[in-house]
Amino acid sequence: MPHLATAVLKGFAAALVSLGLLSAALAAPAVTPLVSTDWLQDNLDNEAVVILDTRSKIAKSGKDDYLKAHIPGAVWSEYPGYWRTERDGVVGVVPSIDKLEAALSELGVSEDKAVVIVPAGTSSLEFGAAARIYWTFKYLGHEAVAILDGGHAAWVKEGRPLASGGVTPVGDLFVAEPNEALLVSTDEVAAKLGSETVLLDGRPHAQFVGEAKHKKATRFGHLPGAVNFDQARFYDETSNRLKSGAALASLLPESLRREDQQMVSYCNTGHWAATNWFVMSEMLGQDNVTLYDESMVGWTRRSDLPVIASEKPIATN
């Protein structure tokens, strides 16, 4: 349910429209989970499209690169920025609804606008940032959201127009209608141990089996009963895009195509997990996948929860 203050404002705006004192709302154009550079160029002047340049330090990029050259009209919104936060010592979790509503309103997002997320287009790790932001919009109940296929790098490679300097967003009113089915807590995951729910670990196999070396080695190992599917398998490192729809479907093991069982996508902090969620839910149409944003960082803070650090078969066809 929308928060009272924003709900009142939304109702007031609707009343002004009905009285002819405010122009009718824009209509968000239809978008697919991935939009092409052609589509975006055709919609550069569309007031119902908000372009978010999310390049960040993950791609050794960020605001300096944005200011030098960006897609015309794009506003800068660094990841993780306000897209993730720390709560009770757990990093990477989704912020409060209030904070996200305020941030997105400042960016000019509203229910009547489509959002196009523009990653750098440089790696599967960096694509995961775009997927996590996309998932956040879906969690907030905003359906008109897409990722630019190939990201900023594809736009530049094709010789498309660029602008320099910053773009000041025109604020709007964003009211969330959270879809709680897309998010699962540590307690809920713990309750699913030993059940038919598939716990899908999106990390590299070395982390999954506990062989990786890291200063916080307790993160490595996996949830009991989990299966490993490294999200990087969905990504083409040569073209720096997700693989084609047919290739994505062929990569997914038969055991992960069953729609009669629930799946929980996780990793270390809910970043890589977002790519697996994006491919399975948005590209392949499986609506039985949810995201565990606390993932291994949250799980391993609990001394009462088990971690397995041994060999487990990788999910294969």
C-alpha cells in the first residue's frame, strides 16, 4: 500500500487532472526487458522515458566518465549509491521504501514513465549492477523498466550521439507498490531448507565449494542443498551482452526449468543473483524465482545457520 503522504499527493494530482487544472499524465511507452540502441535513439526526446546512466567504479568508471560523454538526456545514478544499503551489519540489502521513493522522485521517475538503465557494457559483473537496479524497480512495483542491450559501450561503438556535462533531472512523484513476492528474508530461506525449493547460487564455483581465498572467507561455501549456476555463463564476454534468447534457454538445465517449484536466487550480496533472476524471470518468463538480497553475507552472520564447504555438482543439462 502506498505511504499516506505520497498517496495523498497522487490523489491530489489526479483531481487536478480531472478538473482540467493539470495536464494529463504521460503514457509510458511499452518496453521489453532489454531494449536496443535503435529503440533508445528513437525515444531520446520522449518525455515519458527516463534514462539512467549507472556506470560506476565496478566498471572503473563513474561520474567523471559520465560528465565527459553520456547518452543525451541521461541522468547519472551511480551503483551501488542509494540502490543498496547496510542494515544490521549486512551490506548490499535493498533500502527502505521511503528512501527509494524519495530518490526516484528526485530522478524524475513516476508510474507514467519508462526507465531505461544504461550500464557501462564492460563485463558480467557490471551487468549484474544493472540487473539489480532492474530488480529493484520490479520489487517497487514499477513495470516499465528496461536495460539497454550492450550498454554505453554499444552506443559509443555504433557512433550514436553523445552529450557532455551533467543533466539536472526534473523531479516527479514516484509511489511504490512493493511486490513482496520478489524478495525473501534470511528467516524465510532458513525455513525452506530441506524443502522442494531450489536454492540457486550464482557465484563462481570456487566460492561455492569454499576454495576461494578471501579476507572474509566465511562467506564462501554454500547453503545446504544449493546448486551452483555461475551467472557469468549467461553473458557473452566478447560482445559484452547477454547471450541470445535461444542460447539462454539452452544453457538452463532441465532441473531449473520446472515451474512447479519455487527458486531462490542468491550469491554474496544479491548482485550476481540478480542476473540469474533477470534471465530466468524476465528473459525466460519463469515467475517462480525470487531474490535473497542478504545472501551469504547475511546468512553467515547467523551462528545458528549451517554453511556447507564441500563439492556439490554444478547445475548442468
